[in-house]
Amino acid sequence: MLKIALAQLNYTIGDFEKNVFKIKESIARAKAEHADLIVFSELCISGYPPRDFLEFSDFIDRCNKAAEEIASVCVGITAIVGCPTINPKPEGKNLFNSAYVCTDGKITDVIHKSLLPNYDIFDEYRYFEPNSNFHCISVKGKKIALTICEDLWNVEDDPMYVSSPMDELIREKPELMINIAASPFDYGHAEKRKSILSRNTKQYGIPLLYLNHVGAQTEIVFDGGSMAMNEKGEVTCQMKYFEEDFEVVEIFTAKTPILAGKTMSKIDRIHAALVLGIKDYFHKQNFTKAILGLSGGIDSAIVTCLATEALGKENVLPVLMPSQYSSEESVSDSVALCKNLGIRYEIIPIEKVYAEYILTLSNQFKGLTPGIAEENIQARIRGMLLMAMSNKFGHILLNTSNKSEIAVGYGTLYGDMCGGISVIGDVYKTEVYDLAKNINMEKEIIPDAIITKAPSAELRPGQKDSDSLPEYHLLDPILYQYIEKRKGPQELVGAGNDAALVKRILKLVNTNEYKRYQTPPILRVSPKAFGQGRRLPIVGKYLS
């Protein structure tokens, strides 16, 4: 029997003191529970992803000093901790993405990551040299194949790499696989992850322990979900999602699969990820209070609800900024929402401010028909007022744009596109309605009128989103197929979509890349979010 503790923790990038404290605290707990080994996640000492911090020698020095401090308390227990390490050879990259094995008060072994992901949000080959020397580790006489995240992902039908670390390690006849990971959340990733891990256990015929990060690092959310699997690919221990967790498992004793618990729906997962994303963005930067514009529309209503859940009623300030084009219902519905949530709000009318702008520009705009410029002035007045209050009171502005709007450029730079973090920028408009239904599951929090009325920016009389955009039930499926699935125009038309509609939508997406370069960080919940995981040129003629 081998007792192994799994410590699923929420780390902060570069906060060595806090990260080391969490790790040492878990080691003490594992000792108290008589564990032989404790496992932590990939690059847990530095936090993941450290990005260009890895180019600073001081950062690497602190990582390794932290590792030595952790190793010093590993007496009577072995620990596996993720840490960047120096490549002693001049050839190749200067660092490895590594796992230290700590026992007897010192670092006794080190395993390097072999398969370095360089797609979507991942950029590991920018920093790390891939491992080319393979060996198992030993704990209490048990031989263990220790791998790091991507090292187990080359069992797919369309493998990304030409070799697999486990094909090398299995030659040493290990009795157990351990994989330490930083596997980010998207709403479908948990099933894919479990399938990949199960495929490994069946292919190599040995059980597996998998340890993942939990918590958010700016736009990337890690959902945890660490687990143990037997050699048949059956889950024998399932750790929590979206929370820190600690489990001690006994390996090499008879294990039966656990009964499957209630599966979270896609919208439940998105909701939980967004709340965690807001919470960690604020707490890890020592921010406490949020401010946002509350328009009477569904997007700002959803963000208000999520922020209140994440930060607490006393820490969220919605600001209503009606103009002469705002309906009475937009104000009354917003007030009702705030009362349902038990939060305070401010009302700042902008009609007089807008009139002063128009008067100031009267000579320059003389003889010209009012249009988008005048509409955008209203959005920018609201952005300016929100930023003024943010500066004065130290509140962080939450952006409320959804993915459909961001995709087609339906937003005003330096106006409604302002913010410190974009909460629902990876959530299509049709999914926003699903979130609203989810929030109202037990009782009406978001007034029904907000959900059922036609979406409108209310920047001119009688305006509706559909004046400028296709209806969202037509727009969103095409956006999804183009953005997430990378389907081209011929494929989209071949699937039954109207050719003119496809051309119009794809042109909107591609001609508005410049706006997306200036958006706040977007909390990632889909397989392909705007931001660091989707890199397109601003100047280009493809489909534009």
C-alpha cells in the first residue's frame, strides 16, 4: 500500500511566500494523515502561467530557493512540486518545466516535461527545452512514471507530437502514473480531460493520479477536478471543481469506481468559472470593490449578479446613466435588480453632459446628419464617468460586453468597451440568456422584463441591436462555427447557412480585430476565446 496525498491549491503567480506557505501547510497535513507522498501541480511554486517572468534570473532564483525551503520540511514524507529549472547545457532553451522530487530534507530527483504545448493560450516552447532523457522515480520501493500535463496528451487519434513520454517510461515497468498539470477550464474540457486520462490507463495498464491547478490567473481559469483512476480507466477518487481540495488515496489496494455524482451543466460550469475568475482577479491584486454601468439590458444585469456573488453585496456599485433615449423601464428594471440583490446603486443622468458635447462640436459638425459619432459620444460619456468614479474611489471597472458584440465590433472603444476585466466577453448573447435563466432558477433576481425585451443600446430613438446585426439566434451559431471550429465560408454555406449572411458576418469579425486588441482581458470559458489564445493580424484582407 502507498498512501498519497493530493493537494489541489489556488496559487498566485510570483507570490512565493504565499505559495510556499500553502505547500508547506499541505505537507504538514499530509504528514498528520500518515501519507507517504504528497503531490502538487505543475509549476506550483511559480504559479501558472508565469510567462515572461521566466526571462528574469531573479524570478528563477526565487523559484529554486522556494523549492529548497519546501524540500527542507520533506522529512518522513516525499513531495512532488512543479518548478522551472535551469538547463545546464548551452544548447537549447535556458529552462526546463520540471517536477522536483523532495525527500529526506532535500531535492533528490528531477523530472522534466517533454511535450511543450504551443497552441491556443499555451506558449511553453517560448521558454522551455523539451526533455529527452526518461526515467521513473521511486517512492517506498514503488516505481512511478511521473509526467507533466501535456506529456499524457499524445494518445489522441490525431497526435500533435511524434513521440510519447509514457512509451519510454513504460519500459521500466512502473506500477503507477502520476501527472501534475495546469489544465485550463473551458466548458467542455473536463470530459475531454477525463477521456484522455482514461485512455492512458487502458493503454499502459496501470493506475493514474492526476493533480490539476485550481483558481484564475487573469483571464485563464483552472477548474481543478483532480482525480485517481484505476488501470481500467475508472475514476476511484474525484476532487472538487472550482475549489481547493485535499485528498489522501491509497494505491495498490482494491479500488472500485466511485458512483458518478451530479454532472454540472454547461451553464453551471460557465457560471462557476466566471465567479471564480472575478473573485481571483480582485483578491489576488488586493482589489475589493467593483463598479459597472447598469443599462437595463441583460448583459450588465448578468455581470452585476456574478460580481455580487463573487465579491459580496457591499463591494459592487452599479451606476445607472440614463440619457434622453433611455426608456423609463430601463431605469426601473435596473433599480428592481439592485433591490433584489440588496446592493446600492447610483443614478447619473447624462443628457446635459451630452448636450454640452454636441454644443462644443456644433461648428465642426455643422450641416452634418447626426449618426454613429453622436451615438458613440454617449457611450464615451458613460465610460468617462465610470472611470472617474473608479479613479476617485479605487473601484475596478467591470466590462459588460458579450462575445457576440466583441466578435462583430458592436461596441464603442473608450466607451462601453472600457474595463479592467471583461466578465462575459467569452459568452455569446444566446448563452447570456441561459445564464439569466440559471440565475433565476429558484427565484426572480433578474426582472423578467430585462430578459424578455429586445436588446438595445438605446443610443437613438427606437434603436434595437437587430437594426445593425443579424438576430442573435442566427448570428451566434455562425460565429461559433467560425471562431471555435475554424470553419471557412464554403463550409458554413455548405452547412445550410445563407451565403450573404455568412459573408456579412465574417467580414464584420475580420474588420474589427483592431477593437479586440484594445479590449480588457476576457475571462476564458470556451475552447477559443478572444485574447491570447486567438492571434490574428489587424491589417489583413482575408474575408474582410
